[in-house]
Amino acid sequence: MERERLLIIEDDEDIRTQLTYALQDEYDVSVAGDRTRAAAAVQEAPPEIVTLDLGLPPTPDTAEEGLRALEDILAVAPEAKVIIITGNGDRANAVAAVERGAFDYHLKPVNLDDLKVVLRRASYLRQLERESEEQARQREDSIRFTDILGSTPKMREIFGVIQRVAKTDATVLCEGESGTGKELVARAVHTHSPRKSGPFVAINCGAIPETLLESELFGHERGSFTGAHAQRKGKIEMATGGTLFLDEITEMSLPLQVKLLRFLQQREIERVGGREVIPIDVRVVAATNQSLDEALRGGRFREDLYYRLSVVTIHLPPLRERGEDVVLLANAFLRRNAQALKRKVRFSPEALEAIVKYQWPGNIRELENKVHRAVIMATSRIIGSADLDLNPSAVIDALPTLREARDQSERRLIVNALVRSRGNISRAARVLDISRPTFHDMLVKHSIDAKEFR
């Protein structure tokens, strides 16, 4: 078994030698005598455990350099367990170091037997953390479909639809509120299709002025309009052999809808200003965050184009209707952002409760942004509800059916109980005043994994 890396940061050469000799049989030991050498050692091979003397040169009589060294270490290796080695008179600084992220402190003169106990405890805790992180990754992988996370029955149903339709060339229409992951669904259809080696080309029909959208889609010939100095392929042509994703399709003008319909029927295009007919082999996935029924009734969207686009329709539920998926997604975003920002943070029970109760009008995109902000703004390793900066006035506009309301209410009660009990099934059952077997049956009924709340 590979030994854990231990970095000894100590300016006294005799103590460095003593510690190295005493610990080299159990750990892969490296040493540093000052903050600069310590930073270089951490960059070269991030240690699992560190012993740090706060009194480092050039200011050995103060803890200033040692505390800066602690910040350097945790910035590069936030998971490292740092044990402060300090004199009795520096106890206050040692406590301050623990508040800043150190694992523990040990007073001089060093008692090797006591220090070994502290080091072994740090090593054991680091091992448990690694196992917990690996289990979390495995759980996430087990409910991940391409880049989409979801464990609820509705999301598993959507995954099944994607798998089935991806094998065909059928046109797909994705409907759902902004931020529900419509482009991720389009990419999943592409990834699981025979066209996966071809290009995936996306265009937002609402982000491009109407006068330019036709050229963006179909391309243009040189001289076809002012500024057309060269021939240019459009997005449709660029997607040949792959998948074309048309986002916000309801923003397309009626004249352009006619041209898109002709392309879908004939599978050929003409560039703007051109006469050459170009055959196109492409899969089309469209998406909208608006009500197509209203657009059809209002005459803003062609009925024949709608039927061409909606061979298979996938309705993505808003995050507020996805139950415990919000906790799953929040933890996934937390791990991703914490790793990118090199921070070791976790949600407090109050933060998780706030996440569960919030209605998420901006859906998954809003959740991701809020978690990213929280990882940046949190002043400690525990993310509180205030760090999420949630608007308490968010409400659900649509009313569920009575059965849906009962299921949602039951699911919310289960999730809240798991949040309060940190995933402990027995305690969660006591919170709801039901037996453990009954609570377990409810977990099975709603497809909820208690491990996600630990």
C-alpha cells in the first residue's frame, strides 16, 4: 500500500531531523525550513498530512509567516490535514490556525508518541474522506446520463426516451422552462446516436437579429448583400453528418419558418443569394421555453412546422418538481466548484433545508450559479443559507393535481427529515414519527437515496 505523503515544515534543523527519523517508517516524508520551500514542496507533490511550525523565518518570533504558510498549503491542497506545532505561549495563534483550516495543534516540546497518535488520526480521517468522496462520485455516476443528473422517476423516463429516439433520425422537440437543461438533452441525443462522431451545432434563434438569422442558418454567397465579402456556410450546412440544435425556435419569424419547413421536408437548402441546391444530411433537435400551444393559437408559429419538429417531444420538468434531485444537483455543483476553486467546503443543514424549500424560478442554471457564488463567498468551510443569497419570495405559479400535491408533500417531508438527520434513516423516521421499515418503504416508493444527504 502506498504511504501517505507527510510534509514537515520546521526551521530548526535538529527538530526536522528528529521528526524525519521518527516518522519515515510510516510516511513518505519531505521537509522544508521556510515558507518559500514549503510552497514549492506542496506544488511539486501535494501532501496528505503536514506538520507546521508557526514560527518561521524571517519572523520566527511571530506567527505571521506560519499562518501565511497555512494559507498557501490549503490553497493548493485543501484536503491536507495540517497539524500546527507550536510553543505553549503561542496557543492563541494555534487556535487561530485551527479556525483558518488547520486540523489540530501540538505543543512543544514535541512528544513523539502523542504526535504519532495525532498523525494517525489525521491519516484515518483523510482516508475516510477519500472513501466518502469516491462513494459520492460512484453514486453520481450511477444516476448520470451523459451530462444530465437525475434520480426521480420522471428523469429516468426522459433518459429512456432519449436512448430510444437517439437510435433514429427522428426530429426531437424539447419543451421546458429556461434553465431546465434542454441543450443537455439535445447533446445527449447526439452523443447516443450513430451521428455522435459528427458535429453538434447549436444556434439560439432568439439571440440573433431577424435580418441575420437566415444567413446564419442557410449561409450566403459572396455579394448577396452588403458586407457579404465571401461565401459562407450556414449552421445547417456545418452540421452535415451530425446534429443541429435550434434553441428558442418560437423566436423565428414566420417567413423564415417557411424556409425551415421546406428544408425539413426536402432535406436540401440554398444559400442566401445562391441558386445551387445543396443536399443536407442532418438530425434536428429544437427547443422552446414558451408555450407552443399559445404560439399556435396566436398565429406566431406555423402548425405544419410544429408537426415536423415534434415527431418526438420531451417535456423537461422545472427543478421545483424534481424532488430530491435538487440536493443531488447542489452537491454535484458543490464538488465541482470546490475542486475548481481549491476549497474544502460543505453545506450546513440549514443551507440544504433552504435549497430544498426554495422554488428555483431559474431552475438548474440558477442553482448552479448560486452554489458557485456560495463556494466563493463562504468565509468558513461550512456554507450557510446566507451564502446562497436566495430570494425567499420565489413561489410556484402552477397548481398540481391533488394526487401530485400529496406525492410532492410526502416527498418534501421525507427530504426535509433526511436533511435534518444528515441521511440517518432511523433518526429521519423518528422525526416523522413513523417506523424505520415504513420510512424505508417510502424511500423505495419515491426512489430517494438517503446517502445523498450524508
